[in-house]
Amino acid sequence: MILPLRILMFLLMLAIAYFIFRWNKNNSGKKRWYALAIVFALASFGALGDTPEARHQEAIESSKAESSSIKESERKESISIEEDAKSSSKAEKKASSIKAKQSSTKSSENSSKKIPREYVSALIKGQEYADSMYMSKKAVYNQLTSDYGEKFSSDAANYAIANIKANWNKNALHKAKEYQEEQNMSPDAIYDQLTSDYGEQFTPDEANYAIQHLEK
């Protein structure tokens, strides 16, 4: 409904209301006619309510609401994409870690398969000497290669020494305590015994560690 037509309707209904009011006042004076006049008067104002400006404002508000809804949808979609990307990245890292572990395990297995049996035997024997007899690294090597000892090759003995898990300082200390408690030797004598090529064959640093940790 265009604006001139709405104004015409407003004026017409207002005129009808006025005519009814004047006629009733001059003739019957009944309340129901006054009420009818009021109804037409109110209806005339209602005819102006749905103006093009109002519809335009409503369209603007609707457009804003739709735009806001689209932006919210795009924001949620962006968040969803970011979460999917993070999840995918975590999955890729986990898969890569698993592959690396599997590769390391296979490499270790292959490496174990390539180690000669003599090397493994030398390592087992060397570990026993280090753990049970508290021998020095050099003494273990000599025992493994000696013709009066284990008679392993120098390569096998070197492999064993490189892979023995031992704290040589503590082995030296254990030996020093034995000399102190069982033979009542002095610290200087114990040091000489620990480092002697005819004795325990510990290094000077290992012997010093032992002497420093003896009971005073």
C-alpha cells in the first residue's frame, strides 16, 4: 500500500468517526455510537502504522540479524576447521612417533642379530666380574683376554668393556674398604694397591674417589 493511499484511508476513517460523533450528538446521543466513532478514530491512526519507513527499518534489522547469523556460522565453521587441523596434526605426530619407535626397535633388533655370539658372551662375563668382584675396567679387560682367564679376543673384550654397566668409582671404593677393614692398610697403601698394574688397576681418579670416601 503506497503512502498517498494510506493517508487517504486515514482521512476517510477519521472523517467517518467525526461524522458519527456529530450525528450521534445531534440526534440519539447513544453511547454505542460514540464507541463506534472512537473505533473508527483509532483505526484511522492504525492505518498509518505500517509505513514504508517502518517496513524499511524492519528490513534493515532483519538484514543485520541475518548478517550476524552468517558471521556466527562462519566463526563456528572456522573454529571447527582449526580443531580438525589440530587433531590431524596430533594424529600425524603420533603416527610419526610410532613409526620412529618401530624403526628404532627394528634397528636395535637388526643390530643385535649382527653382534657375534663371542661378543655377547664376553659382555656377560665382564658384567659378572664388575658386579660380583668389583674389578676395575682394565682388570676386567685383562681377565677376559688372558690365556689364564677367559681367552676372548681383544675385539670381543673391547665390546664388553664398552657396554658394561658399572660405576667404576664405586667398585674402587668397595675394594678400598676391603683393604681398610680386612687388612688394615693405610690410605696411601690402599691408593698404591688400587692403581698398581699388579693390583686392582683402577685409574688415579677412581682411586682418589675411593680414598676420599673411606672412613676417617
